[in-house]
Amino acid sequence: MANENKPKNPQSGNIGDKAREMGQAAADKGREVASAASSKASELLHAVGERADTAAESVGAGVKSLGSTLRHSGPQEGMLGSASSAVAGALERGGSYLQEQGLIGIAEDVTELVKRNPIPALLIGIGVGFLLARATTRS
């Protein structure tokens, strides 16, 4: 019972408090670093997205221009003329679509198309995967 009345070491409480304070400071610093990293990653993704949209607009303009060139310099009459006109129209529409929608709009459209037609989308995916696998394994 003499041990119960014995005064406790006053420094043991201070050491525990200091350890808690250091642990809390380390946790706070970790949260700050994680927040900064998350912010930087978000900024980087935003910049990449903007560059991809700019590239999509540029490609769209090029495709549209190619369609216009084909329309003006291709044959105008006969079966070949109607075929070149159809191809030119498809290129112009595709280029306009790419310019207006960008990659995000295209991704949303593809997502909606897959939701409406899951079985054909799955079959197309399997077919494309098969063709890619076959093309990459041939040497």
C-alpha cells in the first residue's frame, strides 16, 4: 500500500503529452501533404483534359477540311461522284461532331449507346479484342 501513496513521476505525464502532440502534428502534416497532392493531381487532370479537347477540336477541323477538299476536288458525276460525295459528307459531319462534342461528349455518347445496346457492345468488344490479340501475336 505504500506504493499507492508514492508520488508519480511528473515527467511521465509530460512525455505522454509531448508524444501525443508530436503524433497530432505528424497527422496534420500528413493531411496537408495529401491535400496538396490531391490538388496538384486535379490540376494536372484538368490540364490534360483541356489539351485533349483542344487536340480533338484540331483533329475535327482537319477531318472536316479533308471532307471539303474531297467534295471540291473529287469527281462530281456518275457512280464515283456520288460515292465521293457521300464520303465527303460523312467526313464533314464527323469533323463537325468531333469539333462540337470533344472527347467528353463522345465518351458520354458511347456510354449511352452501350447502355442501350449492351449485348452488341459486348460482342463488338470481344471481336475487337480478338483482332487486336491476333494482330499483336503474329510476328
